[in-house]
Amino acid sequence: MISEPELVGEERPFGDAELPGPREGEPAAAETVSDGDGVPARRPRPAWQWALGSALVASVVWAGGLYAYETRDPDLGGYRTSRNLCTETGLKALSTAIGKVESRTPAGREHKALSMASCYVSLQPAKAPEPAKDGGYEVSPPGVSLSYMLHKRTDPGPEFEAVLGVWTVYGDDEIKLEPVDGLGERAYFVVGEANDDVPSLHVLDGQAVFTLEVSPGGPSGPDDETPPPDLSGIRPFMIEDMKALMAKVQS
């Protein structure tokens, strides 16, 4: 017959627990704190454990914040999608310098990562070139091409100059980038042998990229000796109209 186990005490059936003392050669432990009934309380956690725990928590919080930062959409700097760039484009400066606006042709594409809009403006000079003679070509009026790209997911900045070097090549011509101060984040006139008088203007401002090009127009052909309009002083007018366009699509 199995007898019942004998109780050591009514209040503490297993007696008072004793904490092991320090090993030989180790410093004595800190004085034990009693809970008031003679039972020793748990020793305080070492400071290095608290420090490690705090560092781990901070690391998790930092990693979570970094993930949220990397996955959110970039700041567009107030720029918005243009549904019709021709309605945003006044060209007050260029129309004064070259001639009144005759027609506008808009185009555009919309994507969740990139919106693109363009406008071609035909200008009518006050003194139009003479029509080509028999066997010549029809006269084309001066024109202005504008484009606006808003990058809504990626940063166009690191590749801005590289893209200009790739997409503005005129045959085998060498091109050079001439910086323009006070226009966006970075701006250049792109100059090549074929367009020394009328370079194209390119602007990067945050997530937005703008381009403005002027075509002198006029009759063209292998036997046509009619000189194109002189637009050598057109750069200030291009800058003025570019500033107006940038402010318009940022409003």
C-alpha cells in the first residue's frame, strides 16, 4: 500500500529555496532582495541584457521605418499629370520673338509609373519665307516641340545627363551640354553641329523632366538656297517659356 507523502509545511510545501552561491574565484553576488515573507526574489537582470534588448527593439523599429520609406511613392514636388500639354503652354515669349501661334497638336500617355505629355506648336512669322520655286519643297513654318515626363515611381536624376547624350545625338555629331543656372534642379542647352543656333533645352526638377526644341522651318530641299530664319538669340525666350510651363503644371 502506497502511503501519502508527508508535507514539509502548510504554507511552503517544498520549503525555502536557496540560491546557489558564487563559484570559487567569482565575485560575490549582490545582496538578495526579500519579498517580505522570507522568500528571496529574482535577481535583477544584468545591465548588458537590458542594453541588448533595447538595441534589438531599436533595430526592428529602424528596419520597419526603412521598409516603409523605400516602398512609398516618391515626393512629386507638387507636379501633376497634364491631360493636355497644349492647354498648359502659352509660349508668350517665343510667339513674340518668332510669330503668332497658328496651331497646336497635343499628345500624351498615362501609366501608373510614368505620365508623358507633349505638344507641337506651329508659329506663323510676321514675314513668312517665299514659297519654293518649281521643283522645290513646300514651306514649313517654324515650330516648337515641348515634352513633359513625370516619373511617379523612380528617380530620373542619376540618368538625366546620360539620357541626353543618348537621345539627342544628331547623326555622328558630337554634342555638348551647356548648363543653365536658375532653372529647375539641373538644366542644359544641348548643342550639336547641326543645331548651334537653336539648341534644345532640357530641365530636370525632382521627378519631372521637360524638353523644349525650336525648329526654324522654312523651305528645304537639295536645290533650295533660301536661308532659314535667324534664331541665334532665341535662348532667353526659350528659358522664359520653360519657366512658365513648369510653374503651370506645378500649380
